[in-house]
Amino acid sequence: MNREKKTIKFASGLLTASLMLSIAFSGCGNNPSVSSGGAPASKAGPAVESTSASSEKPDVIRVGTAFTAGNSNKASLMTFGVLYEHHLLEEEFEKDGIKIEWNFFKGVSPAVNEAFASNTIDFAATSDLGAIVGKSNGLDIKLIASQSRGGESYLGVPAKSTATKIEDLAEKKLATTNGTTFQVTLARILAKRNLTIKDFEFFNLAPADGVAALVSGNIDAAVYGGPGQLFPPRDKGQVKILYTTADDPEFKADEKPQTSVFVADSFLEKYPDITERFLKAYLKAAQWISKEENQEDYYVIASHTGQSVDGLREGAKGTDPSYIYSPLIDDSVVNYYSGTISLMKDLGLIKNAFDAKDLIVEEPLKKVLEETKLQDNWKKY
């Protein structure tokens, strides 16, 4: 008999504290930046002072990221990883005496939602699904830039598994993390095979717990990321990768996960000029990470999360960084969120559907792109 086991559920629009595994707080002023390849220079775009009439300034800007992995509690991935390691926010706001507080969430995107709801962060990078779940439950956030697109997902099985295809796993124990992008990716993977989560004994497990259960043989399969989650046990011979979206021709680019930058509505309304300056620093990081010649240096930055450079390189094989890390809010972003909102409603993953335009605000990024002369730096998709 099929059973769905959920260890963590949303209640009143929030996740219960059980998913809040570990939240580490630190300022990043004393974390050394990577010297190899150099930091994104301040002159990534012409420095243009904001023309906003607002003169209010916060004492601190609180930044969160859901992409901590491995054993580190002071590291992040993708553009936010560059933003953190190269101190670009600190550089931008130092003259104002505004402190930058970094928060690293091992509870992944549900933890980010909880932090936004409790007003303990102002900005965050988080997954599409996490943001959609939050917005559907009344979370007051806005998408102000893209961080990544085209993310790949992997389905791992224990090393001794005899399964040769996903269909072999029906009725068996399958895990991923609800409230994260892996949940909707799993739904898409199964739908292409005329399966649903009801065809499995489902476990809602955070990545670290799911991988541990996979290695011990307590579950039969799990869907997570590769470099930070499933590659390490695979390299030790503990896990096999049975399937990846990277090798599936039926899994289209516009179906693959995206992560984006979000701001609390209240912060955006109170500090529009500070939000624009945040984006100016963010664009410096995005310009740097989008260049092919900086990828090896980026792998070093990302390895501070506990992942291996080799695994990160493998995960990025065949990808175009100027596509993956484009900050633009183009049609591919808007259409992806619109389609994902509809799919999540159809699958029962959210109760309240909404227009993607209610989540996305484009004007701050457009203004900063024009000010920094970077509007043509990335191709629109």
C-alpha cells in the first residue's frame, strides 16, 4: 500500500520548526576572498549614484541564502557566493556605515521563507518552488533578479540497488525535500513516465538526511543536486546515479529549476534606493561569474561549501555560464515561473495560484542595468 510520509509540513503558511535544521549567522568582513583570478572589480560597470529621492538608510542589511552545502556554515553558491566571498555588498555600503549581516540556511528554501515571514532577513537567494510556496501562502516578497537557470537534478540509488530505470522503483521508498525546487522537478520527472508521488512510499527529507538514508539503504532512491549532495557518496561507491535531467532529452530547458533574488516588500517600499544599490553590487558579481575564464576560480569559491572542485566542474560540464548566471528578468524567467505556478497548483503543491507578475518586479533591475551600462551584457531568452 502506498503511503506518503511527510516529516515537515506547512502550517498557516509557514513551515514548522522541524525543518529549520541549522541557521548560522555571521558577518563576512573577516572571510578572505579568493585571490586567484581576482575579485569582480568595482569598475564592472560605471559607478553611478542612485537618483532616488529617498534618504532613509537602514543600520544593517540582512542577507540570506539557502544554498549552503557540505560541512561549511559560512559559504554559499552561485552569484551569492561571489557576492559574499568578494565583499561586494560591504564595499558598496561601507561609506554609509551600513553593516551587512549574512545568514546561511541549511534548512534550504523553507528556512528562507520562515526568515522572511519573521522579518529577520531583507534579501535572499532561494529556489523557484520555495518562493512560489511562500507567495502562495501570503509571504510578502518580490523577485528582483535571476540568479541561475537550467539547474540539473539527479536521482540516486544505493550502490547495491538492482534498479535500472525509474519505473523499477515504483512502490519503493523515495525521498526529496518538500518546499524546494527538487519537489517540482521530481513531479516533472515522474509525470513524463505516467507516474506520480502516490506510486511510491514517499519521505520528505532534507538533503543531508536523505543522502544519509540513501547510503544506509533505509530508502531506495532520492532526488537532489549532484555536486553538493549525490556526487560525494557516489565517488565513495556508496550511491549510484540512476538518472539525471542533464541526460534526458525530454526534460526541456524551460522545465529546469531556477533560483532568484528576492527582497521583502516592506524593505523595497521603505528603501528603494538601497535596493537599487544592492542590485548594483549584485550585478558586479553576476558579470564576473558569467565569464567562462572565471569558472575555475568560481569552483574554488563554491568548494568552500564543502564540495569538491572536481564535482563542481563535472556538474557544470557543457553549460554556458553567461546563460546560467544571467541576472536578467527576461521572458524565460517570467514564463518559467508562470508555468511552474500552474503546474504546482495542478499537482496540489499549492492551494492558491497567482499571477507570476504579482511576484516579480522588474523596474529596479532595469534602472540599475541602465545606470551601469550593463543592459546588453547578457542575452535575453
